[in-house]
Amino acid sequence: MSRKILIYGGTGGIGSEIGRLLISRGDEVFLVGRHSNKAADVVSMDRAHFISGDVTSEGVFDKVMEEVGPQLNGLVYAVGSINLGSLRRLGAEDFTRDFELNAMGAALAVKAALTALKKGGEAASIVLFSSVAALHGFPLHASVSMAKGAVSGLTLALAAELAPRIRVNALAPSLTKTPLAEQLLSSAEATEALAAQHPLKRLGLPEDIAHLAVFLLSPEASWISGQIVSADGGRSSLQTGR
């Protein structure tokens, strides 16, 4: 049975891969992003719809839902930022923007879609995005860790509030090879050094995260809610000593 899934950040590296997998399974996907050409191969696929929108713009979530329609089976908020810097360098505007983009945007996206999700049937599911940086302390991560920590708290609160009709979970990835991470992966040496910090000795790929998101959206995950699921090469929980 075909489902209708809405993906914010749908033209990013992970969001577009989630869309591609869902479409390959016969679902109808609405991709929200600022530039359709960043995921042109997905946007051009049958059963894919592109909605131009910036999640920090006033009224964007209501506008998106007007285009999606009155019924929805799943929502993914795959929006993120990598704003690194010492506490001395970070200003109020950094903390505010990261919080608005990552946490407040997620809350407002869910609020706008709530009525449609409740009409989506028994398997309605929401997948948000936290981060390994909200589970494991890293220097220079104060702003993004605070924002993603808020997403983890939001996930638990919404999972309790919306049960049993809507499931809510979050993924907490480590560094993944996407356009968002390009500034950190500017050389082979930097990439190798960052990969070595993970017990599995590699960085994540968009498909590593997307397959897990698609599972959480599916009926096969119908007894899973209120979970922050790590997909981080073991970085948040393992110390191999090698």
C-alpha cells in the first residue's frame, strides 16, 4: 500500500537518499528544500514532489501542508547544521539560529502536520534528527550540541504526547559524507583522521542513515517509539583502544 511521506531537508544528502529509498518502495514523497537542483535525480522521479521552502521563513510549514494535502503517513525532519566554534567565538545569533533550524523547526513542522498525520492511519510515524554530539561531548560543539540535545528532548515529549496514534523517534548520526560536511572533509588527510575516531574506522554514508530512517517509518517498526537511535559507527558508546 502506497504511503505519503513528507521530508524536510529533502534535497540534502540524507534527506534525498531517504526520498529515493521510499520512492523505490512505491511511496509518494514530498521533498522540501531551498534548491531542487541539489537533488535533481530524486525530484525528477515519479511520485516525487518538490516544495521550495526555507524552514526559518515565517509561514513555511503551513504553506507546505497546503501543498501536501489533508492526509499524511509519515514526516521526516532531516534538517541540520554544523556550526563549530569555541564558546568565546559563538554569539547569541549562533545559538539562536542553530536552535531555530534544528529544534524549533522540527517542533513547528510536526505541529503543522499533526492533523494530517492523525488521518494517516495506524502506522503514522515521525523521524527527527539528533546527533552523536548530543550524546557524547566534543569540544567546539556547544551550539549544535545544545540544539540537537533539544531535538532529543522533543522526541521523547512528542512520543509520549502523540501515542498511541503517532510514533516519534530520532536518529543520532555521527559525521556523514554529505554536502553539509564538506567543510570538514576538505582533504584526504582530514577525512582519514576523522574516520579513525570511529570504532568502525569509516565515516557514515547517506544510505547508512536513510535505511534506518525508512525502517522507522515503516509498519515493521510499529512497536518502536520514543527512541534516540545512534547510527554513528560506534563513536558514542565504544572505545576500542586501536
